[in-house]
Amino acid sequence: MAQKLTATVTNTSNIISISVSDSHTSPTSTAQVTAINTSLNVGDSVTIFLGYEGDTFKAITGYVKEVKLKKPEWVYIVTGK
């Protein structure tokens, strides 16, 4: 039986994609979330959990750096560090 991938992001729903980058040359990780709904604002604390249903892990905890509404797709792009 195939496992179903899952992701949760603080105050965000209808997630389309998540990208998390980590570098040995950078002191911080960066995440970018594309979603249909979010109530996050710049400076808000955000936590992202990734994994399979019933087996998730905390991928990143940080603060929102930028929130953009992309038109005409009407999706939010949230960037955090």
C-alpha cells in the first residue's frame, strides 16, 4: 500500500508546494510555500511539518520574511527563514 505525503504549515491551507533549502555555507535555512490560503504576515512565527500521514517531522521553524499574492493564479507565496 502506498503512503500518502503530507505537509502542514502554520496558519496556511490548500498547500500547493513547499521548497526547503539548507546550505553549509549559510547560517539559516530558507523555505518557500505556495498555497491558496494563508493568514501569515511578515514577522510571524512559522513551522513546517513534512512526511507521510502518521509519520511527520518538523522540517523548519522560523519567521516569515515575505508574503506575496501572485496574480492571476491567486496563490500566496510565503518565504521564511
